[in-house]
Amino acid sequence: EVITFSEADYEGVRLPHYDPVVVTLLVELFTMKRILIDSGSSADILYKHAFDQLRIPTDQLKPVKTPLIGFAGETIHPLGSINLSVVVGTTPCQTQVEMT
């Protein structure tokens, strides 16, 4: 499903802009608000606080050896990776995908 924006979506936005997009998603039947979409990032990051709220046992995390460079330039070692079901959109324009 293609995501598009109309002129109404630009109301109040000063152009040109390079702001990130923030959305709400349904992740493992839990509504997550303020999901940051940064088109320059190559990683889907879920902070531990949000992971804890999903109530998924940490033993389901798969080990990850590659560190990430944080938003402030610091090195971060992920706790692991996991595949989660994510629902995007609302009926009838809705899709379910699995994300790592």
C-alpha cells in the first residue's frame, strides 16, 4: 500500500523541511505512539522500556554482535533482535508485516 500526503498534510509546515515523520503503529497487539521514522536510518530500534511494556520474555531476543552508533554519536550495544508483528494503517487500507 502506497503512503501519500496531500497539501492538507503540509498545513503549518515551513518548506523545505527535513523533519522526521512520527506515526502510531500496532506492534504485537500493543498500540505504540510516537514511532519515529527516519529515512536516513538503516535500523529499526525498539527501546528497552517499550520492549518491556510488550511483556515479551527477554530470552526470545536473538544475540546481536554488531554495535549501533547512537543518535549522539555514541556506541550502543543492542540487547538483541526479535521479529515482531506490526500492523500499519486502518481498515480498509491496512497491512500487517513482520519487522526485525
